[in-house]
Amino acid sequence: MKRRRTQSQAKILNILKSSGSALSHEMLQSELEAEMDRATIYRVLNRFYDDGLVHKVVGDDGIQYFAYCAGCDKPNNKHNHNHFHFKCLKCGNVECLQDKIQIPLPKGYVLKDFNGLISGYCNRCS
Amino acid sequence: MKRRRTQSQAKILNILKSSGSALSHEMLQSELEAEMDRATIYRVLNRFYDDGLVHKVVGDDGIQYFAYCAGCDKPNNKHNHNHFHFKCLKCGNVECLQDKIQIPLPKGYVLKDFNGLISGYCNRCS
DNA sequence: TTTATTAATGCGACTTTGTTGCAAAATTAA
DNA sequence: TTAATTTTGCAACAAAGTCGCATTAATAAA
Ligand SMILES: [Zn+2]
Ligand SMILES: [Zn+2]
Ligand SMILES: [Zn+2]
Ligand SMILES: [Zn+2]
């Protein structure tokens, strides 16, 4: 299944890139001002995710946030998102924390994925 | 508002204690075999959470898992759940990892809450 | 350029997780 | 036993996300 270059995808990718934050479907929708359908946004995001173009964080609220992959480790094209994310309780911004962490696992455990979100107040809001 | 001792709460707390894992609403419901209403389970869990009896983890799937608080730090009665959780992709078990972690934050950031979930295969399933 | 192929979109219906209003039932206190 | 108030059950609701299907649009072939 070969990917095609569509307006929708270009717009969404643009927003993700220029925002520098992890964005939820809702944030994107309001940015796009109903230029495209809800389902399309979800599908585009999932496609980006499958293609390794973005990574995903899930909030305490169960909402998915997608961030453009900038400084991600990619050993043999497999992403390794070993960093925390921070969600500001005041301004709502969700950002990647740059520090790479190492995830400790007991003997016999195999890591497949990691989702780490810190909530609080960012430097602009504290 | 004073709490009352009800059957429902006792049963749910029992299951949480004896399981030793973090349980979702669905897991509890199947364990309880329709002994009580969906909404009641949710309300009991939220009550436990508010009272600091359990803590909560949110999975990549956005589902809430509740774990009985056993070895939690409680400086002046405020919980401090500075540990990761592990969710096995095969057996579905969600457990607290004992290692206490310290969460790194850039200058000017204030931590309020933390949700960290590692997915993979547990020692019994790997 | 025109046509054919098939991926992407829009729309609506649907699922799942969780919450809420309200009357009835169950705890606790008087 | 009675009164006061918390919990529960039920049903309706809300929000996030997914899916089927017909239509549109991007790519490739002719
Ligand atoms: Zn902020
Ligand atoms: Zn990130
Ligand atoms: Zn397992
Ligand atoms: Zn825990």
C-alpha cells in the first residue's frame, strides 16, 4: 500500500512541525478550523504514527497527543522514545522533555513501549 | 461527608488487595460477576482514589487501572507515586514496579502528578 | 492528455470508557 | 424506631476514537 501526498496530510504535518508540541486531535481540529473531517485527522495521525513520523503520548485523561519526531533515536529504523513528556495543567501544552531516560526493568521482563507523562506547571506558568 | 461501610466497597477493596495488581474496571467487573452496577464500581474506585486508598495508572489504551496502595510514600498524607507500572502485552497484568524513580524536571517546572507505564512481556510471559 | 487504479476522504453509525441525575435502598446516628 | 444522609441501580449522556462504504483525488499507465 503506497502512500499518497494529500493536502490534509501536508497541513497536519505542518502544524505538528511548527508547533513543536504534542498535539491532540482536538487541538489540531481547532487549528484547522473544520477544514477536514474528524475521522480524517485521526486517520492521518495514525498513519503518521505507523510510518514512524510522529510518536504518541497518552495523558491521564486518556487523550492521545502526537508529536513530530525530531530528536528521536532510531536504531535500525525503530523508534526509541525514551523520554518523558510534560503536560502543563494551566496552559495545556504538552512537550517532549529532552533528557533521555533509561527505563529500569526487573530480570526477565522485556520492554516494548513506554509512556511517561508528568503533569504540573511549566516554566511559563509556574 | 462521612463515608459508610458498604458491601460493594468491601468486595472491591478485597479484590484489589488480594490481586496485588492494578485492575481496570473491566477486570473488576468480570471478577464480581455482575454483582453490582457499572457505575457503582466506577464510583467506588474514584472514592478510594480520593481517599488515597488506591492510586491510578492510565494505559496507552487510555484505560484506568487502580492499584491498592501498599508501599507508597506518604509524606504528610499526600501520596507520592514515584514508580513505574508495567503492563504485560500477553497476560494483560498491570503491576507496580518497586523501584522508586526520581523524576527529572527542567528549571522552573513544578511537578504535580506522574503517570509512567512500560509495556512489554513480564517474566512469566517472556 | 486521457484513462484506469487504488489510496484518502467525508459522512454517519457505532463502540468503548467513563460520568451524572434521580429515585430507591442501605448505613449510621439519634 | 425513626430520621438523616450516603450509596446504589438504572438509564441517559458525553467524549474519544474507530469503521464501513460511497465518493473524491492522487498516482501510474496508456
Ligand atoms: Zn504552562
Ligand atoms: Zn516526545
Ligand atoms: Zn505476562
Ligand atoms: Zn503503582
